[in-house]
Amino acid sequence: MLRKYPFITILKNDYNNIETARKIEKENDYLISFYDCLHISFCKKINAILITRDKELIIIARNYIEVFKPEEI
């Protein structure tokens, strides 16, 4: 159903994404969850902006990608 909308991109996890997320997780002393690290990894892979209100995630993600709070967009 989501595939019919051209503005939605479906991403599949692969080994490189997992490895990148594990690297980010380790570099940051496991301060954010692995799943947050996966979000950073996906955004980095497709050159996307991460939108979140999570303060800790914002601080860490800014080292890798562009990140904004919703109200900043």
C-alpha cells in the first residue's frame, strides 16, 4: 500500500547499515539505542535529514548527519 505514494521510500536493512549503526553506537559509548543509531545510519546512507525531539539523539546525530526538531523545519 505504501509503495503507491512516490514520496515514500522503503528502505531495507543490510549488513552495511547494521555495521555503521554498531560503529556509531560504540563511538558514543552506547548513550543512545541501537535503533537510534540505525536511524542515523539510514539518514546517512540516503543523505536525509533526521527529525526528532530527542535531545541526546540530536547531540550525537549532529556529528554524522543533519538533524532538526520539527519546529525548526
